[in-house]
Amino acid sequence: MSNNVKRRLKLWFRPTKKKIILVCVAVALLAAAGAAMTRANKAAKASAASDEPAYRSVILQKDAMAESITVTGTVASADVANVTTQQTQTVESIAVQVGDQVKKGDIICTLDTADLEKELAKKQKALGTDQATAQRNYESAQESLASAQEKYQTAYQSYATAATDLETKRAAFLPAQTSIQTYQSAYDAALTAEQNAGIALNSNSQIVAAQAAVDAAQAAVAAAQGGGTQQAGNSAQNTPSLQSSDALAQAQAQLAAAQAQLAQAQAQAADLAKAYNDAVAARQAAENSLNTAKTNCNYEALYTAYSAADQACSAAKQTYESAKQQVDAAQQQLDTAKEQLDSDTALEAVEQLQEQIEDCTIRATADGTITSLNATVGSAASSAGGTPLATIQNTGALKVSVNIDENDIQQMQVGQRAIIRSDATGDKKIAGTLTQLSVTTSENGFPAEVSVDDADSGLLIGVSAKVEIVLSETEGVYSVPYDAVETKDSGEKVIYIRDGKDWKELPVTTGMETSYYIEIESDELTDGMEVRVPIGEAGGTDTTLEDMMNGGMMQGEVVIEGPAEGGPGGGGGRGQQGGGGAVMVAPVG
């Protein structure tokens, strides 16, 4: 399995045979381990030669069991602040160096502001002149507004007074108007009747037409009679004309008819004239009654007063509205002057230069340690290219950036506990938490971040660290190496425990599994039991003691035992220091 992603099972056994630890010193332990490896290898070879297995044993003791995945990464700060600037002036002085501790607001460096100061002086001078003019305009606008407001108040009071007077006059006039309403209606009706009668009289054209018909008929009769006389003079010599007599008779008949129509039209005209005269008399009577009613209620005086009040109120209203418009215009003029006074272009230019000069003092944007500094006295300072002037990292908030193998990513969850180690901190176990896990892979796996939970971890930014991410944990359980558990043909799982000089079979159930260990359960299990673990079998794959120790399989009291008595390697029994004797190895650390 690769060093980048290694699945390990950790079993911590606290030794119960304390006298072994008390007697053995570090040198003796190393010597014992070396001797154990030598004898284990000899035992394995002897067992292979004789087709008999070699065993070691472990001493049971309840402890914690954990499954984890180990990855490596680089320590970095979880809180990084880049100090940048848009200014292009040259660096005048630098107040810090890499490794310095700074607080937010501390000066990092200062830039040369000589040219900016000169430009600021010019603009401030121009600003003074512009501001004086703007101030005068503003004060003048204030005076104009005050005058307009005074006129407005006067006009408002006049308008209010006129409106009140109008209401008073209206209240006095309305009863009089009501009292003459009947007479006014009668007069209006009589006047209308008079006008209609006059129109009827003046539009009577029948008498004119009838008179014209009579005149025409009379002329026709005269003409007919004249023609008859001439004919009578000639009748002495000729026969009288029957036709002339007929013409006269016809003309006379037409004249009689026309005269009858004229008489009828004249009679109708007389009726219309009488009706008109009656209407005039009725209108005159109604007018007299109306005037009498008006006199009785003093109508004319009240109406004159009301009309005058109405005109005065209208004039006052017009003056008031004009004054209000003048106030609005003066207010707008004042607002314009105020805007020029407060937001003058010259003022904005001065403020911009002042801000630019202020920005030439580069300050720390966060608390932390200066880890990079890209400023040189005399060189232009700018972050336009993407390179910050300085980088500040919080060394009290660290993280380890790691990559998770695709085979392990499904087992990872944000919030899992982690144990961090590094060469810089020795054997110290530093608490951590998986805080970030990418869902997209990169060339090296799935990027992830593990936060360092210990504020005084001793870790240094940039160093390599090994991170053990705990997948699952179980407390207070028994566990043995995989090879210690055997499965019978019936499917039952058993281990072999020491029973005097022999090994006794003990059925167990299994639980959590890790790379090297498996959890076992049985009511008969007790602390201190010695469990047999095969080292190798004929025809099988040997696992050397060195492999087991490197893999974490020897983290407890371990007994190495050779083949049965009389086998290759000597006939010594358990505890003897002969070729097949047992060697007790105490855990290290």
C-alpha cells in the first residue's frame, strides 16, 4: 500500500506485566527485539523444514481500536491576508521584515508622496477661491429664500383673511338669494315667454305674403279691365272677344281670394301682437315682484359685498400662488448653491488627492506574521500584476492541505477527527479536524483540508505533516491479529488460548476489522489471556517479525514461541532462552 494513502488499524495495549517494563530498559528492549526477530526467523525456517507451524502469542487487554487513513500534506495558515495597493509611487521606507508580528493597522511601508503633496497644494489654493465664490452665492440664495418666504407668509395671511371674509359674505348672501328664488324663477319664466312671443310675432311672414298676393291680383284685374275697354272700342267694328271677359273674371276671382287670405293673416298677426303684449306685461309684473323681493331682503347690497369679497379672495389667491412659486424658485437656487458649495469639482479633486496620499501609507489588513514582503526602497509599489506587497498569515490558525485517494474518498466526511504528526514536533500527537473536502478530483486526488485544533501545536508553516484521519473508533474491546482467528469447517470462528503447556480452543465472534487487527468477543475472554498467533505455515506466506512490528502488530506484550518440543531449533520449553524458547517483548513507548 502507498505511503500517501495507508489504511492502518491502531490498537493500543497498556502492558499488564509491569515488572517486565520495570526491569527492561531501552537497550534491553532493543536487544530483546533483535533476538526475537532472529529466533522468529529461525523458528519459521525450522517450521518450514519440518512442515510444522511456528507461533507467537499476544496478551489480551481491553483498549481502544481505531480505523484510519493516513495521508501527508503541507502545513499552511488558515487565515491569509494579502496586502495590496493600486498606487504606483516609489517605496520610501519599509517598517517590517519577514517574520515580524503585526497588528491590523500597523504600517508595512510608506510611499513617496512629494509630487502628490505639490499637486494637493495647487488644488487647495484653487479650492479656496471656488469655495469663496460658492459661499457668496449660497449666502445670497439664503437671503433670496428668506425674502421670498416672508412675502409668501404675508400673501398666505392675506389669502386666508380674504377667504374668511368671502365665507362671511357668502353666508350673509345665501339666505337672501334663497328668499328671492321663487320670484327669480317666475321672472325667468316670464322673460322666456316674452322672448318667445316676440320671436313668433317677428317671424310671422304670412301677412306679407298675403299682401303681396293681393297686390299682384289687383294688378291683374287692372290689366284685364284695361284690355276690355280697348276691346269695347273696337267692338263697333268687330265682334266682342269672349276671351277678354274670361280673363277679367279670373283676375277678379284671384283678387278676392288674395284679399280673403290677407284678412286672415292680419287677424292672426293681431293675435300674435296681443300675445306678445300680454307676455311683456307678465314679464314686467314678474320683474316688479322680483325687485320688490330683492329690496325687502337687501339683496343688491349683499350681492355686491359678496361679489367684491369673491374678487378680493381670487386676487389674494393669485398673489399667494405667485409667492409660493417664488419660494420654490428660491429654494431651488439655494439647493444649487449648496450643491456647488459642498460638491465642487475642486473639492472632489482635493479629497481624491488626500485619499491617495493616505493610501500611500500601506498598513496591515489583519493580525499575524509577515511571511512574504515584495517591496524595495526606491522601486515602484503596485499590486496590478497580482503580486501582493506583503502576505500576512495567522500562525495561530493552521491547517494541513492534503489529497485523498479516490479509493478512500467515499469514507471521508467533514468533521472527522484527525491526528497530526510532523518531524518538527517529534512524537507529539496534534488534534485536528477534517474541515474541507473537495468533490472534484485533481492530479493527486481529492483536495482536502484538516484544521489544527491545538493553538500551540508547534507546527510551522510550510513543513510536511502526516495526518491520520480516523474513520471509526471503538473503546474497551479485545482485538487480536487477523491470523489469530481461525474459521472451522462449520463456519465457527475460534482462537487458541494458553492452557498450561497446551493451547485451548475458544469460540469467539468477530467485530470491527482493520488492516491488521480484528475485534473478538466472548464471555470467557479476560485480561491477561495469552492468545496464539501463527507466524507462518508450511506452504503459506511468511510474515516476519519485522513486518509485524512495522505494521503495528507488536504493540503489546508479545511471546514468540518456536515449534513443539523436540523440533528444529532446540528443545527448550516456554521461557527458556534456547533456540525454541520464548522471548517477552514489552511495547515501546
